[in-house]
Amino acid sequence: MTKIDQLLTKRDSAKVGGGQQKIEIQHSKGKMTARERIAYLLDTDTFQEINSFVAHRAHMFGMDKSQPMTDGVVTGWGKIDGRTIYVYAQDFTVLGGSLGEAHGMKIARVMQMAAQNGAPVIGLNDSGGARIQEGVDSLAAYGEIFYQNTQASGVVPQISVIMGPCAGGAVYSPAITDFIFMVEKSANMFITGPQVVKAVTFEDVDAESLGGAKAHTSKSGVADFSATTENEVLNQVKALLAFIPDNNLSSAPFRATADDRARLTPKVQEIIPENPGKPYDIHAVIKEVMDDGQFMEVAAKYAPNVVVGFAHLNGQSVGIVANQPFYQAGVLDINGSDKGARFIRFCDAFHIPLITFVDTPGFLPGVDQEHGGIIRHGAKMIYAYAEATVPKISIILRKAYGGAYIVMSSKHLRGDINFALPNAEIAVMGPEGAVNIVFRKEIQAAGDAESARQQYIDEYREELANPYVAASRGYIDDVILPEECRQKLIQALEVNQQKKVGTPARKHGNIPL
Ligand code: HXC
């Protein structure tokens, strides 16, 4: 065999992973192989694999009898939409994609390269977890990966795609990354699986209910996106990349649009009912205002009272944070605050301006919320907005009461441009609650308590619950017409494009976690 043939044979051997039989088992589960996934994710013929010759060095439990190439993970770089991306894909056909010393070293290496070269890193996870035969060496390798995840955080975007099992401490690498995608039915994530749960808590639960995509996108908030097939999930990943930059020193890609920058948005008025008690879907407002009616929502099923996601405004990528009056009137609660704060911090880390749509009655009252730590969680939103130095532009659409007024990108937290619609109500609390406290005695003393209450409510609304008091203090920069939303936001975005603000010298702040 010539040296060239030897190389080609080795390459072929790496390509078949754990062998044809294992590949067929993988396919029979509706799953692609690691290489098929990479090929689908990346632009055609752009993948450059590295470290395919790496093999494990374990010798116990018969491990010395087989040293498959790649050690169960395919790593390298390629392009998506012409942009460089680092990628690793665990190969379940090789030792169940289990993670040992060499496997972990390979992942840590691409992460390090991604951070050093300023390109996003995408991990395709499909693994039996820590390689049992390698004991503490596999734990050490996980530790190394967690360290690299943390070092890369806020430097390059990190994306995790869960496409099979992800159990034990293995879940913590994805958890440190910026976004988690899951394939419905075939992916799961848990610290301990159903059997351990049963032994410890006597709860009967299957893997899907415990840690499937549905549980994590709607209940735990661990995952941000899911879809039914691997292809759809990988398409979602590519779609997300269109909104985010390569690293913390570059800008998100510009997306040219034929949508006129001066287009009027008359539907905003139709969508928002004048009656502040009536709900409406905030998505309709977002789509009316943003380029081409496009909005990529993040964590859509978790805490739907707070809506976050990406859109483009006159071609520029923006992060949207909005209250959702359609769900619990758009209150801020524990989960909504966590979701909002995390999204705001991602946008701030990667120079994506924040556009905030405000319509909220305030923080959610209740024993569960108080005992669950709404004080600590709500504080995250305040902290995240106050700390963010990207352009911050808001429109108060209707209600902005109490602490929630301050939280939602207000001038006081250094909102750059704050708009309000004419129907905006900005006050310490809603008229009903306010008059019951301030005019309780007068209402009780009145012959017709109900009409007296209504009179006070009308008076309160007239005097206080409007945008003009805040505007007279300069807390609102302009009261705008609903049809002007798009053009005013675009102008505000442009004028803040070169925004620079200093931050205090410190190691890091201490966000309430
Ligand atoms: C070594 C493993 C492995 C592991 C699977 N395999 N998991 N080898 N270490 N952790 C091997 C199997 O022996 C098998 O090898 C091949 O991978 C495929 O596994 P199957 O069991 O045949 O596949 P399937 O039926 O699809 O089941 C997949 C599975 C199951 C659900 C992932 O294998 C499983 O429960 N594995 C153990 C999961 C686990 O408990 N891992 C440790 C988590 S704790 P052959 O040679 O037969 O093909 C952890 C701690 C991390 O990860 C801590 C970090 C800080």
C-alpha cells in the first residue's frame, strides 16, 4: 500500500464512524450521522475536519482492543452563508458518542479556536455522556469544556443543538452556551434519567416527559428552540445566525430590504384596543413595524408574557423585548424576568441594539411569586437593562405601571430614546387600584360609591395616567402616532449607531442570580 493509499484508507475509516450497522441503527431512529448533520448545516464542501486521527488512550475494560478514529466526535470549521463557523458533532455510532479524554480535548480545541479567531461555535450533541471506561479522565474533559464555554461566553456566540441523549453533567456545557436547540422526541436533557428519578423520588416519568424538547422549551426554559426534524432544527440554527455577529467586536450582518424606512404602520392603532383591559397579540405589532413582517422569536413557549427575539429594522439586526398583553396581561413574573434579562445580556454582549415595546400592568402579585423570589428575579431585568450599553429604544404602547415602567428600558435606566403612544398610561399603578387607596374614604362617604369611584378613575386617568406628565419631565422624548412607529424607531436607531458610554472600572458586576 502506498503512503497515499494509506492516507485514503484512514480517511475512509474515519468517515464510516462506528460502521455501517451502527449507521443503520442511527438512521432507523430518524437520526442523521454526525457527518450528515455537518454536511446539512454547512455550505456545500466547506467543511475542513481536524483531528480525525485522534484516538483514545484508554486501556482498561478492553478499550485497548479498539481505537476508532475521531474518538466519537467530528470537529472542524466551515461556512454558513459564507461566514466561518466552528463546529463539533458527536458521533453516536462510535462508542455511543461518549465523551472521554481525547473526545473532550477535541471539543475544547475547536472552542478555543473559535474564540481566538472570532467565529461562532456550534455543538451538535448526541452522546451517552461521560465515557464510563475512562473514569475521571472523562470528567476532567467535561470540566475543560465547561471552562472553555465560560471563557468564550460573550466573546463568540455559542450554540448547542441537542440531537440525542444529553445526560448527567453533560448538560452543563449546553447550559453555559447562548442558545439551545432540541429535536422533538429524539433529544433529551436531564441531570438524572427516569430510573434514578424513580429510585430517589418514586416519580414515574419517561425520558421525553422528563427532559424532552417540550419540557425544556415550555416548562424549564432550558431550551430556546425546537422542531420535529433534525433538518428543521438545523435550519433554525442557520436562521438565527443571520441576526448575530461573528464575535463581540464585530456587527451582525446587514440584511438588505425593500421595506421602506418611512413606511407608515397604521395597523398598530387597529391592533391595540383603546380599552386598557382588553388583550391583544404583541406579535402583530412587532410584525407590523419590523422589516418585511419578520420576527424570529426566542423561547416562544416559555414565559409567553414576555416576548423576546430578533428582527431587522431598515436592514439592521435588533433584539426585541416586549410585554405580551395576550398572556397574563403582559405581567412581569419570575420566569419572564429571567427570560428577558438573559436575552438583553446576550444582545448587549454582541452589540445588538434593543427595541422595547411596553404594555404591562406591573409585576405579578402572589405568594408563589414572592416566595419564589420575584424580588431577585425581577432585579435581573433592572440590572440587565441598566448595564446594557447598546442603543436602547422603547415605545410605551399602553400601560406602563409601577416598577415595570422603570424596568422596561426607561430613561432612568438610561434608555436612549423613549417614545410613547398617545394612549400610554404611565403611573405608579392603574387607576382602579390607585383610587381605591387614595380616595377610599371619599368613595365610602359618597352617596353613590360606584359613580364616585368612576369619577375619581376618570380624573386619575386624565391627570396622571397619560404620557404627557412623563413627557413634561423629559422621561419620554416624544409622543408619537401609532403609524409613525417604524420610521421613528429607524431614526432613533440611526442616531444612536455610534453610541459610546463608559462603564465603571471593576472586575465584573454581581447580577442577582
Ligand atoms: C461508554 C457508552 C456510554 C457511556 C453508551 N455507550 N453510553 N459507552 N460510556 N456513557 C455505548 C454503549 O455501551 C453501546 O456500545 C453504544 O454506546 C450505544 O449505546 P446503546 O445503549 O446501545 O444505545 P441506546 O439503546 O440508544 O441507549 C443510549 C443511552 C444509553 C440512553 C445513551 O446508552 C445509556 O443510558 N447510556 C449511559 C448514559 C449515562 O448514564 N451516562 C453517564 C451520564 S453521567 P456498543 O459497543 O454496544 O455499541 C455523566 C457525567 C458527566 O455523563 C459529568 C460531567 C461533569
